[in-house]
Amino acid sequence: MIDRRKLIVLTIGTMCTPCFALAQGAGVSHMTAYAFGFKGLDGSDIALSSFTRRPILVVNTASLCGYTPQYAGLQALWTRYRDKGLVVIGVPSNDFGGQEPGSAGDIGKTAHDEYKVSFPLTEKATVKGAGAHPFYRWAALERPLDAPRWNFHKYLIGRDGRLKAGFTSAVEPTDPRIIIAIETELGGT
């Protein structure tokens, strides 16, 4: 049997929970991708705030994955749209299938030497779970159904710093859905 005090506490707790969640959600919704940064593969800093007002495609990459040839499509996007404002950032990750086990030099050899990638690459980062890089934890909160499930998942950040779209690994970088989303963010380029 529940006494009155427990009933009152339960009732008040139930009534306040939606308000608390709403207040928390309001605080989270004001944060943008510009709050985050990565350490570059070369040790430099990659502050997303340095790309304010530019769309950013953030992709978790891996050198030994069946999707690794997507580096070529990502480079094609970078070449086609960088002068119009698009930024492509590769985030090497060993989270899925242990397919990025190497050092920064190994990652660079695959990306730069084999696929001629010239867009920025970060140092290896965790992209899933409690230990995920803060950008990926934020993205998972913003779009919980679009969290990376494998290598070469793509997030498109809009000019306003908000997460606009997520694309699964199977969606090629030059897929019309990605092109349309990028061109929309670029203003119909």
C-alpha cells in the first residue's frame, strides 16, 4: 500500500519530468556542430567553427572496409563543391569490424596515396557508444535514428551548424540524395 507522501512525490515527479525534459531539450537544441573540433591526422586542430556558414560532410572512414573505395566519391564531392563552400572531413574509426587498425601513417597512405584524398582527415576517433567523440555523441542525440552503424556513414551539417541529414554507408557519396542535400545547403549551386 502506498502512503500519501509517496503518492504526492510520484505525482509531482510525473508532472515535472516533461518540463525537465523539455528544458534539457531546449538547451541541447541550441548547440550546433560548431561547438566541436577534431585533432587532425597531421596533429593540427580542425575546429568546425572555422567552417561557419559552410556545409560540412562528416564521414567516419576505414582503410580496410568494403566501402573504402568511397574515398574516391568523397574526393569527387570535395573537388566539385569546395570552391562553392562545401567542406568534407574524414574521421577514421576502428569501431566497426576493426577495419582501421593502423597508425596515422597507414591511414594517410590509404587515403592520400591510394585514393588521392586532399580533404581534411582527423586522427582516429571513436564514433559510437559512451566513449564516442563529443561530435558523434551530439549527432546521436540530434538524430538518434541516423547514428553510424558501419564505416562510411555520412552526416551533412548545414550552413547554420545544425545536423541536416544522415546517410548510411551504402549510400555512395555521389548519390543524387547527397548531391541534392549538398546543393540545397549551398543555395542551389
